Amino acid sequence: MSRDPVVLSDLDERGVLTVTLADEENRNALGAHLIAELADILDEADADPAVRVIVLTNRGHVFCAGANLRERSSDAASPPDRPARRVDPLDVFARFRSSPKPYVGRIAGHCVAGGMGLAAAMDISVAIDEAKFGFTEVRIGVAPAMISVLCLPKMRRADAKAAMLRGNRFLAPEAVEMGLINAAVPADQLNAEVDAIVSDLLLGGPDAIAATKQLTEHVPNMAVDDAFEWTKQLSNELFRGPQAQEGMKAFLEKRPPVWPVD
């Protein structure tokens, strides 16, 4: 018997793919089915030149409740319908960071535990201001281990220690102050804020967007001399490319660029 999908996707005419976590019954927890379906959609998005921007959002009042504790508990029964393939959540988190395409988090609900890693993995993220965040792992006897790889680089050490050790919940504006997300807005302004971000991203050349993601990931961890050498080569490659040629020509002709697909 087939089951309803727990991750939905919709591609609009601009090339914006909206991916919706839709497992409301399990509060969009990172269970085997959700992870597998999300991985399949990400694979397709990366391979499809028509996809320019990916927006990750949620159905229901929870963006993501973290690990699926029913599945992770030692007392849990084996699920009768396993997904077609088993995907490690780390592979999904890594995909967001390594993808050449920009990911925007539209966080329309609460976000705790492993969900914090999902939010932090986005390139740009916006939440409704009443959404609650929290590293709640210690309160069930575990640690925010894997998601710390995503969250700690964005946070001050003092904020990270307090939030992760206390395990308490806090509102989205405090998550902004910690550097975990970019903005918190009233619910009735969420669509407008996300649309403004997406519109800006669509103005950039796809190759330039991909290269800029590489810069933000790698340069902070490189020695200065190595960083200068690598970025010089990257810059030269981009300037020689067809998208840069079109971008400069369009700028000089005072018209919007028409990005060629390599």
C-alpha cells in the first residue's frame, strides 16, 4: 500500500522550487521517510537547470521537531513500510551546504533539536517571530552532536554554551541575535520577506551564486595566502565565463541580463 508523501515540491515559472515538509502528524520530525523523500527532491533540484532557488518551508505549526524519537527509541517497533532507500541525515545537511544553488528557509513554525540544524543549514533563513527555537537534546539525555557542526560556526561561543547546555526554548528574535537565522518577522509579513530575498537571488548569475556559496564555506577556514591564490583563480574563471560576459554587457547596456546556461 502506497503512503502519502511527507515532502512536497512545486516549481514556479521563475525557477523557484518550494519544498514543503508535510508530515504534520510527526511534527515534521526527521524520520526515515521524510529524510529519504527530501534527499530525492534535492537530487532532482541540483540536477535541474530550471531550478534557480529552493525555498524550504513547512506545513503545520512546527517547522521541524528534530529526530523522530519513535524511530530512534530502543523500544520502537520496526516500521512496516521502510523507505525505498535509507539516507543518512548528514548527507542531507551536507547537500544544502555543497549545492551550487541557494536555499532559503521559510520557517513558519517551531524549530527545535535537529530542526535547528536544518534551519542553520540554509543559506538565508527567515522565521515567524512567534516560532520557538531550542537545543532541547540534553533534556532527553543526548547532545546536539551532529547539528553542532552546522550551528556552532554561526554562534558566539557564550550563546552556544548557554543555549545547548540549558536546553530551554527561545523565540525567533533571539535566534536572530545568536546568528542562527537571518530575520524574524510577523507571520503576515513572512511571504513578503521571503519573496524579497528570492527576488534578489534571481538577479544573480547562477555561476556567481554557486561561487559565492563556495567562498562563504571555504575562505574562513583557509590560510590567507592560500585563500588569495584560490580566490584569484576562481575570479579569473568567472570573468572568462559566458555568464560574466553577459552580466557585464547587460550592465553596460543598462538592461537585465539573460543568464546563459553552461
